[in-house]
Amino acid sequence: MDQAEDVKLTFRCPRGLENVLPKPIPASLGLPDWFKALPQRAFNPTLGGQTFTVKKCPPFIDAMTYGFLIPLATDLEVRDGEFTWNFELPEGIAGDHAYAPIDFHDPTQVAGTPFFDEDRFIIKFSNLWTIQAPEGYSLLFTHPVNRRDLPFTTLTGLVDCDAYHNNPLHFPARWSDPTFNGVLPKGTPVAQCLPVKREIWVGEFDVLSDEETAQSMQTRDAILQGTDVYRRQFRMPKR
């Protein structure tokens, strides 16, 4: 298999906050507890036997472990729809940066979209890290992949971070669980960033040849009869 190529992202924060802010982490280090506790097999009443769970699905895992997770800067308490926090800065920290962990968008900014609720703001997670990508790369920022357990849904955006890297990027999100009361702890992932090499893609459409049809059936049969066929024969290194 081809080896994965190292591509470096550079994260920078305001001087004085380097020991205060939680650092973005490789997504491979941020798997949630529910995934770690998930068994590899579960009883399937339709088939009457054990079948594999998503814990044995390489595409599911690769999506969750690719790129970096951007963490919440401080504990965020939510009570009856009210957000509070205590984000103490080291003495002498000043500047034009927004130091509150969240901000808000007026709902009219998403009017006409599925994110719109007339009586609900779109929150914005503040991020104090600038992110520089290598030349030719953009970063896809999205909700942490497969994290339906989080009480918000981060909106998705693609940013050309090889050119735009002098300003921190902030992450608008729809608060999807209005009944949530509790604390989102410092370090909770609020966005996942996935490097994307900028290329112009075109589509080509064709029919399977006899040889390709035979190969497709052979691969299908191998998957039905064996385990880990995709992982052993087709999965490429990503880290």
C-alpha cells in the first residue's frame, strides 16, 4: 500500500494563552467514550445471529479519525437556554481578540435554510487558533464526524487556509438540543478540520466491462464470505 504523506498544519494562538488554551488534537486521539465502549459484534434479530457493529467499519472509523478536532476553550454551562462561563485570562493579556468562548448570530442569517428557528439564535464557537495549511490545501470545517451525541450541530465550511491564516476562524452551530442542561467541558470538540488538496474534478460516466463486472462480483463474494476484506486489501494509510 502507498504510505500516507505527512502534511503539516500550523496552529498559532495569542502570546500568553499557549498554556491556557486546549490545543487542537489529531482526531484519532479524540474518539468519544461511547465508541470506545462499543462492542465489535451485536445480535441481529433479523439474521438470528451476531453481526459486526460500526466499530468494525473502516470507513466509519477513518472519517472520525481524520484531520484535527478543534476544542472548546473553557467549560460552558447551559441552564434553561442560558449560557454562562468563567474564562479567566492571564494577567497582561489584551488585544483585539474575542475571548468569550461563544458568540451569537441572529437567526435571520440562516433564514430560508433548515437551520432556521425564529426564536433560536445560531451560536458561534469562538476559536483563538489561527490555522495555516500548506500551499494548495484548503480545510473543510464541519461538525465532529458521527458525533450525534453532542447537543449542537456545527455548520460546514471550506476555507482556503493556505492563503487565509492570519485570523482565527470561528464556527457557527445550531443548538440542536433545547432541553440540554449541564456543562460542556473544556476540550469538547466543536469542529473537525479535514485537509483537502485543491484540484479541479470532472465526472466521467461509463458502463462496467465484462472484466470489471467479474471483478465486482468477486469482491462482493469475498466481502460476504470473509472478514476485514476491505481493511486488508483496499484500505490506505491515512496517518
